[in-house]
Amino acid sequence: MDKWNEHTRSKWNKQAINWDKRSVNMWDNGSRKDIILFFAKHHQSNISVIDIGCGSGYGSYKLFNSGYDVTGIDISEKMIELARKQLNNQVPLYVGSVDDLPFEDESFDASLLINVIEWTENPIDALLEIKRILKPGGSICAGILGATAGPRANSYQRLYKEAVPMNTMMPWEFYQLAKENGFRLIEEHVIHKEAIDQAVVDHLSDDLKQAISFMTLFMLKKEPSHNE
């Protein structure tokens, strides 16, 4: 495992228990409460879904309960230990990195990628690895942290030339990267902090909505290659 991924793995191992305590509320009531509905809007049940960066497993649990054939993977073995308890062996779980996924080409119909690619040193490598394991026409449901997201502070120490586990990629950059590498946008959904007046936000352009976002959800479809 390279230095960047080892730093990320160590960080999430240390934070696994605290993350697990907060996870249910995030998915049911907080910043992640819209994700499963957004995903289900575009996918019928019974398809195969890889939850990349599944953490302690509550998002995978919600997908499983919604009728999807779910597989989970996370770089933190501590997270996977917690996920196994959460999921009671109902979902296959793996320890691994998004830029080196242990699956055959074209293995999954869809992928869930929530606040994951920002934690990679080279997001293009992660994106192409996800593309590799998706079937033709497969999708990425990605959540990318915006400017107001507290977790982005994990990249601050780079200003002191210190090693950090987090990239500073913005939502528009992720979308541009995806568009240039074989994905088509199906829908975008911007999530803001509760303090934001939604009535005001509704009148803003998409780029301004992103600029004050906590997270932006993208639904992207893998386009056929020229050889298909």
C-alpha cells in the first residue's frame, strides 16, 4: 500500500468507532438523508451495486433493505469489522482501495461513491478503476464535498507542506473529470447546510449552488467506448 493510502487507512481506522456512532443519524436525518432516494430514483431493485468507501456499513444496509444486490468495500479494516456487525453477513464486504479494486472487469451495474474520491491522491486513477468494474451503461452515484463541508479541513495542513490524506477537489472538478473520461451526467442534486435558506438557493445558477454546497450528488452513466 502506498504512503497516501496508508495515511488514509490509518486515519479512518482511528475514527471508525466515532464515525459509526454518527453514521445512522447522517444517513437518516443529516447530510446523507437524500442519497438513497436519489439513487433509487434512477435504479430498479435487484441490480448489483458496489458501495465504495462503505464505512461502517449503514449506507450498504439501506441499499440492501431497498432490494439491491450490494457489495461493500472500504480501505479501513476497522470500518469493515463494524460493517460486518451492522450487516450480519448479508452483504459481501472487502478491505481495499478505490484505486485498486479486487473485482473483475464489468462486474457491477452501479456504484455508490460518497465522499470517497476526495480522499485519493490521484482521483483520475480511482475514476478509471470504477469505470473498469462497471458494466456498459453502468452508473456512478457520487457525493462530492463542497466548499462548506467541515471534512475538507483535513487538507489544510498541506499549506505547511505536510502530508495530508485528502484532496481539495471541488464538485465541478469531479464532474469535469468524469465528463472527459467517458461518463454522461444524468442528474445533479446539491445538498446545503440547514442554515441555508432553500428558497434563496433555488434562484441561483447551478455553479453558485455548488459554490455554497455541503455536498453535490451526481448521477453519471458510463458511456459506450468507441469499440463497443
